[in-house]
Amino acid sequence: MIPVIHSLPPDPTLPPEIGDASAWYGPELKGRTDWIEHVSEAEIAELESTARELAKSSIDLSSIAAEDFPLPTLGPSLRLLLEEVLSGRGFVLIKALPVERWTKREAAVAFLGIGAHFGNLRMQNADGHLLGHVKDLGRSSLDPNARIYQTRERQTHHTDSCDVVGLLCLRTAKSGGLSSLVSSTTIFNEMRRRRPDLLKVLLDPIETDRRGEVPEGGKPYFSIPVFNWHDGMVSTIYQRQYIDSARRFPGVAQLSPLQIQALDLFDELANDPALNFTMELQPGDMQFVHNHTILHDRTAFEDFPEPERKRHLLRLWVAPPNARPLPAVYAERFGSVTPGDRGGIAVRGSRATIPFDA
């Protein structure tokens, strides 16, 4: 436990407390349903028809845009949901696409089409995948070049390297694999109230491991503060395991005792059930999360032995053109800070591709 020091006076050099809709507490949200959106039969029929036509075509979907996937009924609703993700509570759960009657390709194309209405799709790994497959590949987080979504381990609360991440559940695990969300805005506010001295530490740059996915001319790590105050907003970028593993590189100092205290308090707050809450994604459910104000986690899971029953989610990384401004330091990880053209993983020789099979 990190002790709360109530006697510390407020630090006038710190950014102010954030009081907008992104500063929520899990138990209060758990009792509401306004974060759950149901797709109507008419919207599903429209989505299904367009997806099936595109799934049968030879069109290159690696540059898919909203105009390639017309959704006159569902499209306006998606724009409103995106606004809630970017400027409201920071996430939405959309229930439930009929994936059980679609082929794997049809489900993927439908998801790509919805993502294209949110913004430009970004590459998620060194292989240039615009469509990610979140499933256990038998890898371990002890592998310095593995990413935790390729394992069945708990992920811990983190952000992805994009503005918005979307998940579509195709199959659930035998047990576990729950999704946990926590507001990084609330963590910022709580640290400001409890330990402003430790909050200040997380406003300074800190190295984070790229896990072997290094852009041309770049270092094997990037250095960005956990909390970034810019244009009246706090944006968060965080993955504790990768902060710790970045210490393996020459020239990267070991974490100081104060940094460890600050990171431990951040984790303690993220893991506090008074702040976070969990949900179980069912087949056909889609979750979209704003990485700048929300951290997401997945609990460890036990899978079915049969390959056709194993837990499987599809993932998109999206750059909306109406996303918030980010400080220039984000270009170190996002490649650019231009809304609609930032985020993702780009290494030498990578080319955008859509793998329909994991």
C-alpha cells in the first residue's frame, strides 16, 4: 500500500482536477445501462447485406473508408457513439451482431466497415495487420518480443498505441477473460488529491519498451509521460510491464524509488474495485474504448481444448479525424499527432494487410 499523505498542500504547478464525463467510478457505472447500445434489426440487416457483398468481392479492404461501406441507417448512430467515446465517458458496448450466422470473413468485414465509420484503421503490429486476432498463441509475457494479447495471461490495465481500440467477440473462453475498464482521468484526479508529489513524477517522460517493434531510425523504447496535460486535457499512455522491461536496454536508467512509488500507486488505483468495473463480452458484442481517457484489462482465462472453440476476438485500432489534440511528444509513439493520421505500429518494410485467419 502507498500511504496517503493528507498533509501535503495542493501543488499549484500541477494541472487542475478534471471534472468532465470521462472522470467516472466503476460501481456507479455498473448500475447503469446507458453505456450499452443495442443494434436494431433494420441496422443489422443493412450491415449484413453490405458485409456479405464486400466479403464476396475482390476489393482491397486495406484502404477501406466509410464511403466504401455505406450505412445510411446505422452510420448516423455510429457517429453519435464515437462522440461519446471521444468526448464523453470514453467507451461504449454495442450488442450484439449475429456472428453465429456469419462466416468468419463476413464478421470481419462487418467489423472493418463499422471501424471505417469511426476513422482510419491503423496497423497493429510489425506485420502491418489492420485486423487483429486476440487469442492465445501459446506465447508468454516473459518473451521480450511477445505482446500480452498473444497469451492467456492477465494483461493488466493499459492503453494501446492508438486513439480508439475496438473489439468484436467471436467466441468466449471456457472461463475467465473478462474485460475490465478504469478511467485514467479518475486515476489522475485521485493521485492529485492523495499524493500530488507522486502525480508530478508521472508528468515527466518515462521509457516504455516497444517489444521489438521498432520504427526505422528509432530506439527500442519510447519516452513519453504517463500523464500528458495539453490543450486543457489530460491524455494517458501506460503499460507497466513494458515500462519495467524497458530497463533492459543500454542507456535506460533503473526506476527510481519515487518512480516505483508513483507507478505502484497508479496500479493500486487502477486495480481498485471502487474505481474500475468488469464486463463479459458475449459473441457478437463490440467494445470501443478511448485510449487517452480509459485503461483496459483482460483477466487471465482458461480455454477450451478444441481449436474451433477457443476464445477469439477481433481487434481494430482506429484514428478518428475528429480526435483530440495531442502534445508533440506523442509523435515518438504515434508517428504523428495529426488527427486521423496517427497511431499504430510501423516498422521498415511493413505494409497494411488484413489477415482474415489468425
